[in-house]
Amino acid sequence: MANTAPQVPPGTPTLRRAVGRWQLFGLAINDVIGSGIYLLPAAAALLLGPASLWAVLLAGAAVALLVLCYAQASSYFDQPGGGYLYAREAFGPFVGFEVGWMLFLTRIASAAALSNGLAEAVTHFWPGAASGALRIAIVVGSLAFLVIVNIIGVRAAARTGVFLAIAKLLPLAMFIGIGAMYVDMSIAAPVPSPIPVRDLGEAALLLLFAYAGFENLPAAAGEYNNPKRDVPFALVAMIATVTLIYFAVQWVALGTLPGLGESQTPLADAAARFGGGWLALVLTVGATVSILGTNSNTIMMGPRYLHALALDGFGPRWLARVHPRFRTPAAAVLTLGVLSLVLALTGSFVQLALLSVVARLLTYIGTAGSVLVLQRRHRNTAGAMQLPSGPLIPVLALLLSFGLLASASLQNLLAGLVALLLGAVVYRFRRTG
């Protein structure tokens, strides 16, 4: 069942495979490294003190369990859908739909939130963007630009995402490279200290979700040159790279900014101490580019969930159509863009944002559980990735996800339950033809 793609009539436009291995690696980096890295050092230091340095490494190792589950699942499929596809193939259409439904809702909320975040970030060096027509122009303009790029073609979208990934990494590389020469080891030494029990759950969610976003990469597998080979490579290379970057950033921030946990703009403040105002400005601009880059991936990957759902009969047929010239799911891209714009301008994305924690954890649970089924079903599939120790990694990933779910707030859990119940209602209206 690894290639149960819906049959389309001859002559129907299909998705174009145009994204290669290293572009996927860049897209994976772009999705995970967002604006959070510019706030993570202070938040982690506030909760964990100097121990936050080792905590960043441990979090990377823990998330690697989930990444490996996605890597193995993606090695079985060359279709779009990601976590939706894996859950559908392993557990049937209803469970798959609920996973895809939650993923799509959070992609809309993410695009809306990131558009507002971009306008907020711009105010640090352009105060007039704080309100009024200029703020609206930034929100509308950024979303419109990303929607147009993604409609024009997946190759243009991938190149844009990779360019923004490079642009967001350069300021971090400067921060690490210059800051390493000024680190005071007396304050950067990761000496363990007592951590209040009440902070452990919050710290775990903070650190582990700093690595989130990788789950979206397989969503557009139908447009990758060799997804069964390249998606696993990109995911594994990404988690190793991002973990090293996060560790280095945390080390420099700890060692150059006393009182790191109290800073509102930790990287810019640390950069100002050892590099002057120009480097602080570079880091501030970097945060802005980082937000735009993450939203670029959101607008690229989010519509692929909607497209995959529509192909399976959920939603109007026109959402499943592929543009005859550009060979992209243009209707799905435009739909996500319009819905995100409405939420961004009205502020109603805040309510949907409550779903982000629960939705991500549910798709992690769905994929890790799917791998246990797919491992047995496809154990003889030639060329598929094989995890060491058989079911051990997916089982550990499930335990990790359920542990994090137990740490979520009651408000988050209730929001997730309401969304699941609404999804169950929508599921009943599946098209049969």
C-alpha cells in the first residue's frame, strides 16, 4: 500500500518533480530554525541556568528519535501528505484524516502568526510598522509574495526557501564565529544545578519544540526528485546540523552575556557586547529574515496537506487540481493564503494557535505509531531505510510524545479535543466519487 496514489484521467496535469536532495536539506533547515532561536537562549537559561547547554544537546537527541521515525516512513512513499499519508496507510482513512486536519489547521494559524510576527520584527528598525497601514501592508505583502512564488512553481518556492535559509544562517554564523573569541568559560561552563520540578515540563516543551517543523518536509514529496531517498537524508542531516548550531549559539550566549535569562533580545544583546551595534543590527535583521523564511516553508508545505486531503475526497474537487501551466496545487496554495490573511488581519489566529502543541504531538504520535505498522508491512521493500533495533526507536518516540502531551496545558488539550471533534464532523462529508 506504499504507493496507493489516486488514479487520475490521462492528460490531467500532475505535480512536477523538481526539488533535489540539497534543496530539501535547505528547506528542512529553513523550517526548523525560525525566530525561536533568537529567544531560546534566554528562555532556556532562565529555566535551567548553565545546564541549558547540555539540555540543548539532550533535546536534539530526543527529537532525533522522532526525526528517524519520519525518515523511515518517508522512505516508503513518493506521494504528498507526510504524517497524514503515514497515518492513513497504517490506521485507515479516519485516523489519517484527523492527523491531516489538525496539521492543516495549524499551518493556517502558523502562517497568520508568522505574518504578524514579521511586522512586529520589522518595528525594531522601522518603528512606523507597529500599527496602521504600514503594518497591514507588511502582513498582506509578505503573504501575497509567498503565495505567488508557490503558485508559479515548486522549483521557485524551493529556491526561495533555500535562499532564505542561507540568509538566516549567515547572522548566526557571524554570532558564533565572532562570539567564540569572547566567551568567558567561568559563566559558560555547563555545571549542573538544581532545577525546580515545576520547570521541567515547561523546559522540555520549550527545548523540544525549538526543533519542531521537520514534520512538514515530507508533505510535498510528490514534487521531490527522489523522495524515498532524499527526504530521509535531508531529515537526518538537518537534525545533526541544527543541534550543533543550537549548542554553539547557546554556548556563546551563555559565555558573553551575564544575566542571559533576563534578556528580551538575547542574541542582539550579546552581539552588542562583543561586536558592537552593527552586529546587534545584523542579528535583529536576521530574526526578521528568519521569520520570513519559516513562513515561506509554511506556505509551501501547508497546501500540500490540503491537496492530499482533497485528492482523497475531503473538500471540494477543485482543491485537488493541479495548475496546467505551473504544475502546482495552485488552488490549495491560494486557499491557505486567503484563510491565513483573514486570520492575520482579524487576530483570530490566536485561538487556533492553542492547537499547535497538541496538533504537533498528535502527528508525532501518529507517525511513530505508523512506523510500527509500516515496518512489518514493508520489511522487504528494497531501498527503504531500516532503523536499528527494529521497533525500539518508534516506541521511544511514542513515549516521548505521550510524555510531552501530559505536560501540555488543559487549555491546549481542550482546544485539541474541540478540533478533533470538528474534524470528525467534517469527515462524514467525504466525497465518494
